[in-house]
Amino acid sequence: MNTTNLREERSPPDADWWRGAVLYQVYPRSFADHNGDGVGDLPGILDRLGYLAGLGVDAVWISPFFKSPMKDFGYDVEDYRAVDPLFGTLDDFDRLVEQAHTLGLKVLIDQVVSHTADTHAWFRESRSSRDNPRADWYVWADAQPDGSPPNNWLSVFGGSSWQWDTRRRQFYLHNFLAAQPDLNFHNPAVRAAVLDDIRFWLDRGVDGFRFDTTNYYFHDLALRPNAALRPDAPDAVAYAHNPYDMQVHAHDKNRPENVQFLEEVRALLNQYGATSVGEVGDADALATMLDYTAGDKRLHMTYSFSMLSPDASVGHLRRQVEQFEAAAAAPGQGGWACWTIGNHDADRVLTRWNGTESPASFVRVMLTMLVSLRGSVCWYQGDELALEQADLPFEALVDPPGIAFWPEYKGRDGCRTPIPWEADAPHAGFSGGQDVTPWLPVPDAHRRLAVDASEADPNAPLHYLRTLLPWRRSFPALVKGGIRFLDAPEPVMALVREAPARNLGPSLLVVLNLGTAPVQVTLGDAPASVPMTVPGLPDAQRTRRTGHHFSLPAHGIYFGALEGAPHG
């Protein structure tokens, strides 16, 4: 691939394209299987790029496809510069990027750099002795006098986060699987090597990165133990299946040194006009999200798991946005959020938020809610088809934490099952391999929701997404404007998106009923507005306004223009 003068060729016409953008997450193993081996691959994504472009999204985020032993299904990287043969080749990736750009899609890829696979060449050398050139590239520590681990730090996936290694006669740190040793970011050589690997993909044309576990990069050098989290603490998470949630993770993650590295990352990305979105995994992620996006020298945007919880109340959702926006507005702060209600780590939103009673209208109103918030958006593959969480038997599970914490926690396999493309085809069109078994089963209930079945159903939410996203893009207020919420009773969400300038279209009033029953509400502070016709919205979800009174059907949606002529 010729990368000569790539920076000049790739300079985007709008450096801020990511603000308000809609990113579509592709989980490669489950998206489309081109070669018929039962596992999705890069050529499969390439085959379906037309579908993605037709959705009206701005960018595609592709989860890991790097060479890996696959103990955590690609989130354990053995070689950051190689495509795993399971997914294809570097040439396949180059063709994918080229075609995506031809279709007007940006491409973001995962970077999982807090840890590597234990088969990575760096770790093999590091564990070989205490005095090799990479001896301190990972986090090593001696046992306590009684042979126990260095401290009480716990792994997200269960048990101690320290693993004994007989070669060095020391423990190494792993925040996830024992096969995922943590890099030592206190070592400048480690940071430089990670940046070089990021540069490798920038030179291949990617438009940005989703950085996995961004608050896990650094650890406390003194290895101080974590304190217990009080059960009555405001940020307590009642996951009885995992003792990890019983600690205050002040020393094994969320370290202030992270910011220095993020600034190094941003400086590199700026050379290429590339963007970034960081994952912040913590019970109380707001402060970290703000810290990691403050000013213009760190990450472009972050997301947390705040909207991936079981809490779908308007109060909870509004609180996440208002707290972020209020803090970001402080002098010298800034910051930009990426809101998501579904991904490869959470139960599918239709099941998690009890949308199964009326799935099509549920998906429409939740999509509308998501793209009406100030920030960027990440949409998880298959949610536009109204897929429910797959209920898999224990024998079908492959996800390590699901197996470890069964039956109270069934892991992440239920949201990772293959995408159904053709209702009546073998494996629902996910794989053409007649005699193979997909890596996860295709639920029978998903067949009737396949893409071809949705295409034939005018009520399918897929059509609404295709019309809503281009329509939304025509309103600067919805893409980059300000936001303020109006007080409304549950389950009604009311907000105003303010145009960034008077000559950039109207400000908008948005009123949504997130519930399954019709409601009548009076919003005394709702500004006067001209009702707007939202393309593709069924009559059953249209809301009537009379003065300050709103008649909202189940999953009702209202848009109104506050000034100027309404569009559409």
C-alpha cells in the first residue's frame, strides 16, 4: 500500500466531523462470514458495506481483528500489526478501507493496548528473565512473604488480578484474563511502541480509533491495596456475581498518569486528522470521561457504561447527559461524549430495557432519543433489526466470564450471536458454509427479523433508521447544538436542542414517551413550536400538541421547530 503523502491526501474537509457523528459498531466474528468457516471476517464486512452506507451512518467502528489466540475473542492481541487469518489479510483490510471511503464511510478500529495476549512476543521476552531488554515492559511484582499475591487487586473476569509465573518467580498483573498481561505504561519504551503500532494503522488509512479500557493503562507504582466499596456508596454496583465490584478501584486503574499518555496519543492523531473515542469502564465514570476529553489535547470523545445498565428511566438518562454537559461547560474544561445504548459487552437493549412488548416502536423511540442528545452516537450491529438478547444454554457459551459466573451472569455471548441476513437461508445467511457450525448459534427467533425480512416489512425499524439519520444531519441543532432538558413526568423526556447559530437552522423541541402506554402531559415551559414531519415515523407514534398539552401515544415522538421554517 502506497502511503506517500497520506497525511495530505487524507486531511478531512471537516476536522470536526466526529462531533455529532453516528458510529456503527461491527463485531467481526458475528457480522458476515465470507469464506464459510462459521466465523465472520473482513471480506464479509466488505460484502455488506453497501448495507452500512445505506443506513446513513457516518462511520464504522470495527472491533478487533488482529492476530490473537482468541481467549477473549480478539481482545487479547498477539500482534498489533497483523490481521488474524481467521478474519482475512492486510490486503482485505486495505480493500475494506478503500471501499468504505468510496461509499462516504469513515473507518475506526479498536486498539486494545492496556494489555496484550500472553503469546505476544513482548511478553514472551519479558517473562523469560528479570534482566532482558523487555523485563519491565509488563507489571511484575514479588510475592508477599507468605507467598500470596502482592496486594488485593481483583480481575474483572474473576479472582486475583495477579498470576504467578514460574520463569521469573514473580507475579504479573492482569486486569482481565490471566492470558492478558497488563503492559507497564510507566515505561517510556512501552508507550513509544504502542504509539508506533497506532501509527501503522494510521498509515493504512484509518480515520480513528476506539480505545479499549482507557482508564486501565497505568497502575499505582507503590501497589497500594484498594479499599472496600461501602455497600451504601452512591456508586455501588450490586453485581453479586463478581467481587470486583466490591472495591474502590483507585490504584489498579483510574490513575492520573493516564492523561499524559492520552495527550501523546492525541498529538499523533492530530498529525493525521484522525479521531478517537475512549471506553471508560467504571461505576462512577463521569469524572474520568470529562478528564479524558478536557480541552483539545486528549481524546476527542469518550463513552461509559452508564446507558448500558438496566436503568432506562428518563431520570437516569437525563442525569447522565446533564451532569456531563454541566461539568464540560466549566471554564477550561470542554469535553464531548459518545452516547451508546448497546454494544458487544451488554445485553441487547431490547431485552435490557424491556422493549419486547412492542419491539419496532421501542427501537424507533430509543434511536430517536439517542440521536437527540448532545454528543456523538454509537449504534450496535443488529439493534436496527430489533434483535432480542439470545438466551443460550450453558453448553453453547464461549465467553470466559459467562462460564465463570454462570448462572447469575450468562456472559456476553447473548448479544454477540450472528447477524441474520436472510430468513430462510442456512445460518440465516450469516455464513454460506453448509456443513459448518457458526461460532455461536443463530437463534430461531432472529430469523424472522433478518435483513431481508425487515426490508419487506414497511413497519420494521430498519426503514426508520435509514430515513431518520439523513434527516437529522440536516439540522445543525441536532448534530452540534446545545441542549437543555424540560421537566416532565416519567416516562416522558422533553428537551430543546439549540441551534449553534441563528443562521444555522431552527432550534428544536423534542418530546418523547419512552413508555408503552399513552400519556397526556402538560409542559408549561415548553416553547412555542411548529410541528415537524419526521420522515418514516408511523402515524401510531406521532404526538399531538395543543398549547402546552401533549398527547403522546405509546413510544410517542414529537419534533417541533422553534424558529424559522421546519425542514422536511
